[in-house]
Amino acid sequence: MTSDRQPLLQTPDRLEARLKEIPPEPGVYFMRDRDDAILYIGKSKKLRSRVRSYFRESNHHTERIAMMVRQVCDIEIVVTDTEAEALALEANLIKKHQPHFNVLLKDDKKYPYLCITWSEQYPRIFITRKRRPNRKADRYYGPYTDTRLLRSTLGLIKRVFPLRQRRKPLYKNRTCLNYDIGRCPGVCQSKITPEDYHKIVQKVAMVFQGRGHELVEILTAQMEKAAEELRFEAAAAIRDRIAGLESLGAAQKVSLPDDRISRDAIAVSQGERHACVQLFQVRAGQLVGRLGFIASTGEPGAVLQHVLEEHYRSVDPVEIPSEILVQHDLPEGELLADWLGDRRGRKVSLVAPQRQMKAELVAMVARNADRELERLQRQDERNIRDLTDLMEILDLPDLPHRIECYDISHVQGSDAVASQVVFLDGIPAKQHYRRYKIKNPDVKSGRSDDFASLAEVLGRRFRKHAQARRDGTLKPETDEDFPDLVVIDGGKGQLSSVVSVLRDYDLIDSVNVVSLAKQREEIFRPGESDPTIAEPDRPGVQLVRRARDEAHRFAVSFHRQQRTERMRRSRLDEVPGLGFQRQKELLAHFRSLDYIVQASPEQLAEVPGIGPSLARQIYDHFHLEQHG
């Protein structure tokens, strides 16, 4: 590896030369790795001193930042005229590039979001724990701490407003019951134009933007206008929507005086490992949203500053309140207030109240943050207990931070697939799950080979690490993607096939691997003929079993999906002249083989790539087959 592709910490002379080149001016800095990928984007009013602080030995960084610094191979800067410009530029660049280490709020799927898929012609509205950054048009509201209230709110909104109820149509050529009872405007059959449907969804979005009071005023004016024009049915429908929205507001547990000002209140509670932040959204005197964030620990004001920047960077300007109450003074409060004011188009005040109603509100938020931290710490204690026990059972050198578990699923060799599930600190991390299709030509219907399948999957999984070993760049202790423990679902035979692959890759001394046999729940280790002695109810064994069961569930679900798709395609394969791509177009258009069979030649010809001649051929194939 050339010197300019090595981490700066390993080349002190190059690091010092690069730091001296950075000017003491305001601007934005980029941290890049050896592949030139952006690790982190930050801002500062004095770039040189800020960037230099990352590389001082006296600085006690969090584990996450320390890991980032060890990977930095280059530093890039953009100088701005003012610190305010640096803040605005940083916000835009983070939104565009979304660097891994800029995610201050830990992505542990702890709190749910409300998603509106504006990227679709007829947007869907649903609750999710996973944001999809590749769909920039979609909007996410949250994360919400009260999942039950969020589900109740969404359920009420779907009763008040006619909205798309299903991701896929229930029927191909007609509407379902939801249309007949007024719950859906007939999206599946285009009974409503996308433009009119967007107007409905925009009203729903106002509820989650904390603008429910404003929406009620708009609907009231529409109701009065409909009544004046003698459109009494429309007026009655709007009246029912207003009643539903008012009942939604009445369900809130906290009511506050002074309903003229929209405000957010934020507070933090910190432990040794985590900082729990709560943000209460107060609109028209009522608490309309409780958002929760998990951050790295640090100086309280700085933690609040980063959370506020992260949160308001992702919201629409109309959602920014006129007043934000903070538990601690912020290090760059004036700068943040100016930036928020520019985004909102009106002044935004940042206040650290000391007494009376505003201070009581912040104190209430702080109590909720304290309770959330206590709950998180209890969960951490349970996870550490399980990991510590597993470390003792397997004689591991340290707590296994990343545990990967693998399983194979098939029916007598057909549609063979594999799953990889990942547990981080004892918690399932679904964003890291992977699925594999078995490519071995010897594994086919009527001939299964779990040993060969596992060898193939583990070979594909560790191929890049084997290359790093050959290049001399393998560093398991700093590679977030390198597992501390690999668990195989199976007995000694399955374990032996995996060990053989790791030995060929020269990784056997770097990867801790075990297998868990189904019949007696016994743990086997490489080179040992007898299972490891451990009571089945020990916390460490229970953790391994949870990982194994999750891998099995994930593998079986993928196998069923593959089997269903194969069975759907098998009948289409029999149609002359219908290749894979045209089959794909047909299934994408009709969603089901049954709908394809029922379609007329004219409907089939509407599919891209299916002309009238082929459409007739497809139609004749299925109908002659039925009557032949």
C-alpha cells in the first residue's frame, strides 16, 4: 500500500505536514479512508485546531470516534467566509453523502418512525424502524418513543382520511371493501388522480408536523364553504374529519398553557456508555410528539447541540418551532438559532429556562430521559451478563461484540439458500443481515449437501478478509465488519467444513468459530470431539440459541420466497418465446400468475415487451392448457 493510502496515525510525518497545511479559518472538513470514501464531515470556526484535536493523544475520544480516527488516510477542507456558512454547508454535505461516522444517533432500530413514501405515485403511510436513505423524496417523522400512541394515531388517521390501505391491490380489476366503505379512494384502480391523492396525504403530514391545530382551521373553512354551496354531504364528511382530529388532540396526556407559541423542549440523561435524549414537541398548548435519541456521551450542552442539528437537518422548515427550550446552554447556541431562523424564514429562540412553566417543562423532559436511561442500562446489564457468560464458556479473549450465525435451508436440495444474521452487543442488528443463494451446481433438487453449502457461503463471506491477509492489511481489532464469534447451525460435520475454509484462507487463528447442534443443543469447538460442557439454561448458551433460531427463521423465510418465485416461473417457462426478462415484466405488471392466466390478449399486450402476437400466444397457451 502506498504511503498516502495508509492511515495518517501510521505516518506521523505526513500527518504533521497535512495539519500544517490546514488554515485557521472557518470551514468544513472531510475525513477519508484508504478507498477515498468519506468517513466523517465536520465544521469549525478554526479548522486547524479542530482537526488537530482528533490526533492529540491527550484527547479521550469515544470508542466510535477513536475507531474513525484510526481509519483516516486523508483530510480535505472547504474554507468558508463565516461559521454560519460552514454550518449550512456541513448540513447540506451530510445530507448528500451521509457518512457512516456522522450518525450521532445510534442506528439500533430502537425507536420507530412514521414514513410517507413521496417517491411513489400514490404515497403509502406506515411505521418503520429503518430509514431508507436512497429514497430522498420519502419523509420520516420521529423517532417516536411511544409506539402504542403512534400506532393509535395512525389508525385513527386512516379512519378519518381516505388513504391507501394496502401495498399491493387485493384484486386486479376491481376495488376492495375499503373503497366501498370510504376508507380508500380507489388507488388500485386509479379512481383518484395522483394530484388529488397528494392533497389528502399533505393534510395527514400536517398532523405529524405538529400542525394539527392549523389543519383543523383549514378544514373548518372548507366545511363552511361546502355548506354555503349546499354540498351538505361533503360538509358532513369534513365535519367528521374535524371531530376525529379533535379527539386525537384530546387523547394527549399533557396540556400546557400559552397555546400561541410552538415550542420544543429537549433534555439529556447520561450514563457511562450512552446518552439518552428526549425531545417534546408542544403545539397549540398540547404535547403532540415525544422523540427519543441515543447518542454518545459527552459534555451535556454539546450532546444537545449535536442532537438538535441532526434532528432539524432532516425536517421540513415548517416543522421548526419558534422557541426551543434546552436543559443546558449550547456551545454554539447563537449560531444554531441563526441557522434555524434562516431555514424557517422567521426568528427562532433558544432558551435555557431557570424557573416557572418553561423550566418545569424541561424538568419533565429530563425525568423522561432519566427513566429511558435506566431502562437502557438494565438492558445493557442483561446483555453484558449474557456476553460475559458466553466468553467464559468458550474461553474467548474478550466480550464478543459482533456475533454472526449461519444456517442453510432447502427441501431435498431444491432452492438451497443460506442466511447470515448479526448480533451486536447481544442485540439483533437486522441492517447487517445477509442472504445467500447457493451456487454450487452439485446442490440441486434431490441432492443436498449442507457441508458444501456452508463451505461456499463462508468462503464468500471471508474472501475479502483473506485478500487483506495476503496483502498484510488485515486488522480484525479495528474492522467493524470482522466477527468476534461465528456460530454455525449444525454439528461436528458442518463445523469441520467451515474450519477447512478458514484454514485455506489462513484465517483459522483470527476467527472464533463454534457450531450448535440441534438435537441436544450442544456447542462444538474446532479440534474437540466432545461438546463444550455448559448447562442449557446458562445465559451464554441462551444467547447462542437465540442467534441460531434467528438464523433459522431468516433462512426459512428466504427459502420459501425463492421456492414461491420458482413455482410461479415454472409455468411461464413453458410458454414458447417467453424469456426471463419478459417473465419479469409480466409478473411486475400483474403481480400474480393467476392474474396473468385470467388476463385478455389486449391486457397482456399492454406489458412492455409483450406485443399483440406474443400476447395471443400466452393467452392461447393457458386457455388451451385449461381446455385441452
